[in-house]
Amino acid sequence: MTSKPAIKINAAKAKPKTRKLKTGNLATATQKNKTTVTPKNVESRQPAAAKKAAAKKPAKAAAKPTKPATKAAKKAVASKSAAPIKKRRRRPSVAPERVEQIFSRFAAIEPEPKGELEHTDAYTLLVAVVLSAQATDAGVNKATRGLFAAADTPEKMVALGEDKVRGLIKTIGLYRNKAKNVIALSQKLIDEYDGKVPEDSISLEGLPGVGRKTANVVLNVWFGKPTMAVDTHVFRIAHRLGFTNGKTPDDVERDLLQIVPEKYGVPAHHWLILHGRYLCKARKPECWRCPVNDLCPMKDKTPAPNK
Ligand code: SF4
């Protein structure tokens, strides 16, 4: 049979191993303890020692995370716990009846308020709004008449080139940077939007020179969306009428969007702009002829000039 020699070879190889275990240091230890040490006993002792060590280690490891590892970490933990909890800004409470009365009076005076920037479509409106930053609408209109006669589409604007655009708008403040932005945004409209003005704020705000306020104006004026573009007038009027205590245009926008009744959502920002531009002026509001005087909480209202 062929299986017999194989068994013999295996047995011969196994023998020296068992002998080595019996005659080693462990064998001496067993003599002292007067116990018989077999390979089985050895195996059972080793895990016991390992278990003891392992039992100690996890305890240390578990304790570690509660203590900061370094001085810097200790400081960070200390400063975090000592830092004052930032209070969330709370919008002042505004009676909905008062808001309704204010906007209904604006609606009665000017049912269909319009912006004053001249434009013929979404693109010319977008360019006019970009140019209107830190400039008057009248000044922008003066410049855009010549500009739009030369180029009133993104393709024509890019073909016209930055130098010529700069020359046509040089009466407006920051004209160098604005010319650059007009060319860049026109190119982006061609490349990414098939030459059309997108109808959402994220895409609009991704265009060169277009911020949140510009996007809101385009969405409101051209696309008829109930956005609130917060310029200096809207910011001031919203505070004077007690609609907000926000420190930033974003805060004011959020507050106004919450309190303006839905039916006034589209024209509301025009009314606030017009009210601020012609009546509730920054330095000397003309309170004596204000249609919402009795609904305005501002102290120190301006008396009539002859009183
Ligand atoms: S009363 Fe005076 S401060 Fe108040 S909204 Fe009218 S103009 Fe502005």
C-alpha cells in the first residue's frame, strides 16, 4: 500500500517537536510547580497571560479619549467650553395687520411700480444692473443707450470687445472692472447658456460681476419672481419701518421675505426702493408727507418745513 510510508514520515517529523517542548524552560517551571507540562498545558497558559495583558490595554485605551493628548488640545477644549454660545438673531415681532396696511397704501399710490433702468430684454437688463453698482440709474441709462445701440446681445458684446465697451461706459464709476465683467459674463452666457440669461439665482450668481442683489433684480423685474433685492434704500426703509434688525443685506432680505404678504411679493421691493429714493431719504426723510407716517415706529420724525 502506498499510504503507509506517508504516515511514517509524518510521525517522524512530529516527534522532535513534542520532545523540544517537554525539555525546554517550561519543563523546568513545571518541575517547580510539580505539575505535568504537556503541549496542551502550554497552550492554555499562554492565552491566560495574553488575556491579562489585553485586559489591561483596553482600559488604558478607553481612558485616553477623555484626556486631551497635548497642551494645545487641552487649551482647545478649555477655550471651547469657555466660549460664549452665539445667540441666534431674532427678528422683531411685526404685526401682520400693520404690514398689510403699509403695502396696501403703497399699492394704492403706485399699483404697478417699475424699475428705472432702461432695457429691452433679460440680457440688456442684466448688463444695466451690473453697471448700476455704485452709480445712479440715470447715469447708467445715459451710458447704456450708446452701448446697447452697438451691442444688445452677448455675441455682439463679445465681438465689440472690452476696449470699446470701456470707452462707451467710461462715464460710470468703476467702468474698467465693469467692462471686463460685461465681456466675461457675455462669454459665459454664450458658452454655458446658449446666449440666454438663466432663470435661477445660482446660475445668475455664477456669472462674473453678478451678486445676489443683481440676480434678485433680474429675477424680479424680468422673470416676475417674488425676490427681495436689498439695496441701500431697502435696507434703510426696512429698519425705519421696524421690519428688521438685521445687520447685513442677507438678514434684511430674509426678514422681508418672511413678513411681506405673498400678493405683494413681486412689487414690494420696487415700492421700498421708490419710497426710499423720493421720500424716506437717508439724511432727511420727508415724514410730514409720508403716506405711512402713522404706521411708522421711527422716533424723531421730520416735521413739515414751515412748522
Ligand atoms: S414716517 Fe418718515 S421715517 Fe417713517 S417711513 Fe415715513 S418718511 Fe420714513
